[in-house]
Amino acid sequence: MWSQRRVVDYGLAKRATVQSLRSGRTTKRDVCDAHPYLLRAARYHGEPTQRRCPICEHQNVTHVTYVYGDQLGRVAGHVKATSDLVQMAREYQEFRVYVVEVCQGCAWNHLTVSFVLGTDGPPGDSDLGRQIAET
């Protein structure tokens, strides 16, 4: 996405958590603790993936995408479809996106990635971002 910036990938933390479980330092109960609201959001608003759950290995994980930002008003904290983010990135100056993977079978959940979107790009790049958006 043209305005995506300040990306944080939590892949290393995920691998460490899975390794901790497999080595016996952590229990399944400690990592499969999704809140009922998160499970409900995954069921009704999540986006299915082709990746198997790293814990139960029976079901594919679902991505749940949350948006937060001062300018979002009542939309802040809501689940959004990936397709909605493109339009939001053109409408709002800046907001943060969090993508959580959730297994609806075993209740595994882990923050996958977070990033910032919006029209207010990095210093000196605001004109370039607008040019890319117009094409």
C-alpha cells in the first residue's frame, strides 16, 4: 500500500512463543487464550488465510484487522477489511493498523504486524505519496 510506513513485524516474537510451547516452557493454555470478543470478530469480520494454526495445526488462522487513531473518531478500535484500508488511507492523515491472527479452533492469537497508514507520509515524501495515490 502506497502510504504504509513504520511497519513492525512480530514474526520473531511469534516464533519464540511457538518454540517456547514446543519446548515445554509454556503451556497451551498460556498461548491459546483469545478473548471471546476477538474470537467473535474473527468469525464474523475476519479474513481467512491459507496458513495453518501453528499450535493445533488443524485449522487455518483468520486475520482480524483493527484500526486506531485520533482522527478516526468512532471508527477507532473497529475491525476493518483490508479492502477498506485503501480508502481510509486516502481520507485520514494518519492511523495505526494492527493485524492479529486468530485460530477459531484452539483460540491461538498473536499480533502479526502493525503499521501506519494515511495521507501524511514521511517528511519530504508527501507529494510523492499523493502522486502515487492519483495513479
